Amino acid sequence: MVAADDTSYTTVPAAPRVKATAVDPFSTKISWTSVAGAEGYQLWIRYGMDTRLETDPASTASWDKLAVLDAATKSFVNDGLNVGKTYQYKVVAFNGKGAGAESLAVAVTTPNDFPLPPMNLNVLGVTENTVTLSWFDQADNETGFVIERQDVPLLTADPWPPFVEIARIPTPNGGAAGGVNFTDGVDPLQPLLPGHTYNYRVAAYNATGLSLWNENGPVTATTLGIATFPPAAPTALTADAPAALPIVVNLAWTDNADSETGFVLERALDAAFTTGLTSVALPADTVSYTDSVVDPNVTYYYRVSSFNDGGLSAFSNVATVTTPGEVPVAPSNLRVGKIDSAYVILTWMDNSANEAGFAIERSQDGINWSPLANTAMNIIRYRDSTVAQRTAYWYRVRAFNVNGYSAYSGTVSVTTK
């Protein structure tokens, strides 16, 4: 309803800003900004992309009033449109003083139509490792077909996995209807197993999107042969990262199966195993593994499963470990610089750049060791003034920092004068 003249308005409203988007092949949504002083909005439509004035003799389309809307309305869905056609829209705000300026025209094209879904999906044949499907293509605008498969668990109590896409094939029929065949199991990356049951569904697709799934619902196929059950899952997985160089993670688990072909050990940077996921295959009867490709000060998550021709077992528990920071490299070339009756001078080579100091240990039998002294960083000489005359001593040195100790240097022995 257009408002009557109201002397309280001194100006007509400004032009709103307009946006138009396609909702589906048959409808568009037009939205606009609120305009101060507006009592309502007129929505106009024009068919096609002609931008000439209506008074131009060459103009091929006119503007038609589509709707008159109140001031609270800021959008409108225009449905019942044609597929793949272009429409222009403009909005005029009005009040009791009259109609304001027209907005800029915006154009939107409805997308092409979705293809019709396939019909009569059925199983043509099975072998131990393949399933051949056929269906009828009733669409005339599809680009191809998406085939999805659901692997039915051998044990009905196990949770059923979702359908997953296994293939996307081009249409063999061009723009015509006709039959389509597809054989699953020929891709070595997606093998089928003997004696296993699989569910299938098929949809057509084009640039607009995916059709509905085949009209007769999922179909079921069971491959020939006798199924091999997956092995029992490993348990009691543990992970340990010693504070030493090189930095490694030592893993161990309990093997509960006697039919596994091997194990898959997975490592990730998060408990969901979605970030930094890596895996390694290990032979049957393996119950431990050392992961040497790790970084310092990183938390790792591990899990392990066993496998055979029947598939993967469930995963073990998740073991978590944080590797230590980088400890120093061990010193080397430990030597006795000078011997006296009252002291021994030791020297060594500093091979690290991150030590906080060096720890010197002493023994009087080469077997039982006691701490002697700690030095500051970058020190490569120490004087032991706590020795007795004509006494044998053994010495060794290692570097340390906040992350731990390096390995020991070699040992040296000396007898004081």
C-alpha cells in the first residue's frame, strides 16, 4: 500500500542498496538495505540482460512491478522462475512524500537444473573381488555419475560405516538416456574382499550439483568366496621418550592375534588423528617399535592396529608422549692435562652449543661413580684438588641443560704422585 501524502515528510527516501542471489534453479532471493524515512518498498523485475532504457526502440524488455512491501521487509524470494535465465531487479523506497530514487539494477542468473536420478540400480554379477553394477540413465543433462559404497561389517554388532564415494565416471550417453555399467574392485587402492557384503548407491551430477540417489534405493552385493575375519586388536600400547640423544620414542604393545599379516602403527599431532598423520606397516608378531623421526618438545599420539586379508582390526588404546627438549651432544677427547700429588687437571672437547654446563664424575675402581663437580657452560678444563697421593682415579664427563644430560665422554684413569 502506497502511503498518502504526509506533510511530516519533507523529502522522499534515498535509494537502497540491492543484492540478488540464486536460491535454486527456480528461484532467486532479493535483499536490500533499510532506508531512513521509508514507509515501504517497490520491487521491480526485468527479464534478460538488456540494460537499455524502456523508451529505446531497441529495448527488448520492460520493467514490471513485482511486489510492494512494508518498511519492515528487507528481502523477497521470487520463485516460479525458469532454469538458466537472467533476471534484473531494482528497489524503490517510498513514503508519504512520494517515491525515492531507484536503486542500481542487479542481475542474477538461475542455475541450470539438477539431473534426474538414475533408475533401476542392480547387481549384474560378482566374483571374489569384483561387483558389477548397472542402472538406467533417465537424465538428459548429466555430466556423469557418482558411485558410493558402504562396507557392511562381518560382525553385525559392529557399527556400520557411512557410504563413501568410490568412483566418479563420465556419462557414456551424452545427452540421451540409456544404460550404464560399472565394475567395482578393479582399482587396487579400493579392493573388494572375498565373502564380504557391500551396499551401493548412484547419483547423476552436472555443474549445478548432484541428483537424488537412485530411485530404488541402495542395492546389496556379496562377493564370492569365504570371508576372512580381521584379527584381534592389539592392546596395552605404551610410549616412552628417554631424555637422551638421539631423541626417540620407544613403543610397545600386546599382540592378541595369531592370524595377523602385520600391524599398522599411526602417529599424529592430535588425539583425533587428523593433524600430522603418518603411519608405518610392521610385520606380523611385532610388539615394539622405535620411532626415531621425532622432534624435541613435541607431543605425539600413537595407536596401532593389526591386519590380514579380512581387513584392519580395531585400534589399540591411544598412547601419548611428549619428547624431551634437545639435550647437549656429549663431550669427547677427555684427557689428563697434568698430574700432581695434590691435584689432577682434566681437559675435554665441547661438542655442543646448548649446554648449561658439564658434570664431572670420579671413581676409584672404574665401576662405582660419584658426582665430583659441575662447571658452567663452555668450560673445557677442570682441576680436581681433592685427590690423595699415590691413588688411582677414573674420570668421566657429560654435558647437561634443562632438558637432561648428554651421553658420557670416554673415561680416563690416572694415578697421583
